[in-house]
Amino acid sequence: MNDDIRRIVVADAQVPFVEGGAELHVRALIEQLGRRGYEVEKVAIPFRPQPRSELLAQAAAWRLLDLSTSNAQPIDLLIATRFPSYFARHPRKVAWIIHQHRAAYELCGTPYSDFEHAEADVGLRRRLLELDRRVLVECRRVFTNAQNTARRLERFNGVAAQPLYHPPPLADRLHPGEHGGYALVVGRLETVKRADLAIRAMRHVPPPLRLIVVGDGSQRRLAEQAAADAEVADRVVFAGSPSGEELVALYAGALAVIYVPFDEDYGYVTLEAFLSGKPVVTATDSGGTLEFVCDGENGFVCPPDPQAIGLAVARLAADPVLARQLGARGRGRAVQVTWDGVVEQLVG
């Protein structure tokens, strides 16, 4: 424990009624700091990505916050996470970037962004990039949750950052099990997560293998329609949001995990699958998951195409010995990721 640091605030921009990897990331960080004897509190302001015209106002709201003291007592360290929490003021501020406002960054120009090439959007995007650069250089150190996120900071903002990999929240509970008769998809049902791509891949996977989809979100209806259009609705189960123990059991019993988001920041799902001894089928444009998945070694990396993904899953279904071998190699990689080095770097 760093003797100079006792009280820590973790800043987060909270989207009401949404819980995904970013929310779990912050919760786990707070828990790990507490285990190591630090007094830690979360400070959050609700965040709305739409309308775009309010993004600068939301950044300004964070900028008004001076988090150097509380109740006449000093706060020794501020750890900021995602946009726009790092706009808060503190003389000892560290950023551990989960992601910036992705629609203005790497998603711009793709179907996953609401930014257009209109003059107002171009100006807003330019302003956001410049403001991010200005406030991030205030930080004593800038970290990211993955190399993919660090590359974005360098590319768009000219800010150097060090990736800090951390275990997923379920790490201590995940374990290998029998390879069952289903593949697993885990994640929020939003366009950028591309659950529909995994669902349409099932058309190229022979029965009786099923697909279990864990998660919910704004694209649930479209995901269900994708199953119907691909004529695989009878083999696709939408499991909603199971408890932690139920999710652990689903991971343990799966044949493989399909994880094909677009340009993911980090992606807990990859490590969760590996800790459960399961191979991961991912896509060449899936971003952070490619920092862990090696084609033919612990999973398969495919073009973002339903047929290619389906054929990779079918290969695993036809060769369960191969599935076990790939999953075991993935587990060997994932168990090396721990919290100790992360906390040491953040508070050092």
C-alpha cells in the first residue's frame, strides 16, 4: 500500500439502467482498492450520449468538479475512467481509460456512430478530440484497459498511454466444465456488439448444436428477427441477464464462445471464456479480443462473415478434443492476468 495515498475517488460517467463491461470495470476496481486497505468512493454523474448537442455541456459539468477535498479532508488520488469523467479537477489525477466517446472516435464513419459529415458534427467532433487531449495531459499518468484503447489515444489525441490488463469480475468463480451441446454469446444486445452476426452464423452450423445468447439491450428484437430470418430460431435461446452463478455455469458447459464485436476496447468475454477453458471464435475486426485470441492456438479468428464464423464453430463441434485443447491454452493465458500489478501502477 502506498503510504502517501489513503483516500481515493474513482470517477465514472454512469448511464442509468445500463450495466455492461464499463460498469463492472469500475465496481471491480473499487473492490480491489478496498481489499488493499484504501478508503475509496465512487463519484458518478449520469451520462446521456444523445442528443449530441449536450456532450460539451456534460463535459463542462465534470469540469466544474474539484475533487481534491471532501468534508474538509484531502482526497489523495483521483482515478478517472471514461468520458467525460477525466474532465474533473484534481492535483493528483490518473486516468485509466475504458473508452472515450466512441461515436466521435473510431466509430465515426461506420454504421455504429450517430456522427455525420454535416458541418455541426464535424466541428463537435474536432472540439471533443481537442478537449480530451487537453484534459488528459493534465494527468500524472494515463493508462488504458487494453492496447487497442492505447492505440486510439495515440492516433486521435497524440497521448501516450500504458495498457493495464485486469481480470474480469467473475474470474475467481469461473472454471472449466464439460463441453456441451451449445455455443455461447455474452454481451449487451447493441449494434456494436454484433450478436446478430453470431446468430446468422448458426445457419452454417449443423444441428443439433444450439446457441445461447446471454444479455439484453436495445437490439433484442432485431436479434430475435435475425434468428428467424436465418431459419435457426429453434436453435437459438435468448437467456436474458442470468445471475452470476448461472452465467458461470453457462460458461462451464459451453462448447465454445462466439465473441465478434466491432473494434472492442478490451472485452471481458474473451478472458471469461478462457478462464472457463473454452475456445473463442472472434473476428478480424473485433479489436481488443485479438490481443488474446490467437488463430488456431486458443480459438479462431475469422472474417466478420456469418459463414466463416459458422464453419469455425462447426469445426469445434465436430472435434471436441480440439475444442478442449484450444480452451486449455486459453486458460493458461488468462490466469496470468491479475489485479496486483494494476493497483500498484494506478496508485504508484
